[in-house]
Amino acid sequence: MQLESTVIISNASCALFDALQAEAKSGLRNDRSSTSIRRDGDRMIITIKASDATAYRAAANSVAKLLITFESMKGINNGR
């Protein structure tokens, strides 16, 4: 079974794109899943592909954790 999803983030900052792009190149690929990240204007498009449900869930969780970490760091930098 091949699974695929696309996540679109509107008004994505360059810092978010750079952070996720760097991680996608080094740590979001394996034999069972891949994650690609690209920009389209002010939107960031994340595509997750996996060969099975377990690999898909792991890849989606990795992306979610990166987004959570970015939001947390943004809050710290803004004094929250």
C-alpha cells in the first residue's frame, strides 16, 4: 500500500522553511518513507509518502514535532 499526503502552510516564514528543509535533507528519508518540502509563494508545501501505515505515521509525527519545536522557539524569541 502506498500512502501520500500534502500539508500546506499559509504565510510560512523563510526561517520555518529553512529549518524544515535542512531537516528534510538529513533526517526525514528512509527506505519506507520520504518527506519533501517546497515553497510556493508564501506557502510551504510538505509532501509525505510512505509504503505502509507505520512508516507514514512516523514521518507525519516527525514533521509535526519539527513544527511544534519551531513554534516553541518562536515563542521563546518573542518573550512568551
